[in-house]
Amino acid sequence: VRPRAGHPVPWMRISRITTLSRDRRGLAVAKALWEERDRLARRYDIAPGLLLSDAAIIEAAQRKPRNAREFRLIRSLNERVRMHTGGEQDKMFERYAPIQRAVKPNVWKTVIQQALALPADQWPSMPPAPADSQANAPRSMKVWSARHPERYERLQAVRHVINQIAEDTRTPAEMIVKPQIIRNLCWTDDPGGRDVAEFLTQQGARPWQVSLIAASVSRAIM
């Protein structure tokens, strides 16, 4: 049995994208920013969230900055790639320096302007959610703990593993893997019988993320 994939429309995996369900122009901005972020992330082999957070995409889509002043007011769009320094971690993050110089805030400004200039007939609509009920696990921990205690216990075990890896590498846990991907894995039937690396890949995890966590996560859900 192949792992269930995430939302069939990749950019619809943006966190809180449903807040734009009735705002097609906002969806156009979000889609354009996601596509540019994904293109740059693949080009530089870097986690997309290190270039631009999902929260920044949603804020830009909601506020729709139309000039330089409005753009500057959205702080998250004007942050450069974060640098990490200190001890052994320098080698891990030293490759971010050229990316910081290359990916400037003006990149996002241009993308937003192009999206806002699109005619209404080119604005995207909110695609339907996948029919597979296990494709997107619930975020509410009350649902997990009250209705699916076994899945909740499994999720807690995997979270512990991810947090330990985050601590060991001095990397934010949400950068190591998107929390929704882990929820989706733990929500599925018999995750212990799955190829975790393949599941993570199909859910959108980057190769470096898969190689970092797949083995440890597999042991946690056995």
C-alpha cells in the first residue's frame, strides 16, 4: 500500500490557507509566493521556511501591499535568511550566506505585484480537499487524545524524537519537518508498516530532512 499523499495541490499545503477561501485575489498572492519560494528552495537546496515562512505568505495575501511603504510594514517579508553561528554548527549553516545575499526582500515584492496585477479570471479558487480522510490529520490534540489515544501516543513518541534531533542539531523543530507531515504519518493506519522515508518524500519533505529523521521516526512508530 502506497502512503497517502498530502493535498493534491502543492501550494494548498500552506498553513492556514483556508483563511483565504473567500479571497481569490489573496489566493493568487499566496500561490505566487509559494511557487517562487519553492523554486528558490529547490535551487539553493534549503528548507522553504528558511526563505519565507507560511505565516508571512498568509499575511502578505491578506494585506496585499500595493506600494513600497505597505510592503515595508510587513516585517516578515523584509527579514533576510537567518544566520546561525556558534561552534560546530557553523559548518551546517555556512552555506546560507550566499543565499542571504541572493534572496532579497525585493524578490517577494515583485512576486506580490505581479500577482495583484493578474485579471480576475486568472485568480485561483480554493481546490476541494482530498477525499481521503487520512490525508490531512486533525490539528486539535483533543480529538487525538479523546478519540484516538493510540494515535495520540504514537504522535507524542515521534514528537519526542523530532525535538531530540532539533536539540542535537540546534535547529528549530519546525524546520526539520513540518508538524502536519508528522501528524499525517501518525494518523494513518498501521504507520509502522509503511516506508517512512517514502511517506515523508511524498508529503513534501526535502531529501536532507528525510535522511535526517526517517530512521529515528521509523523506530519510534514500530
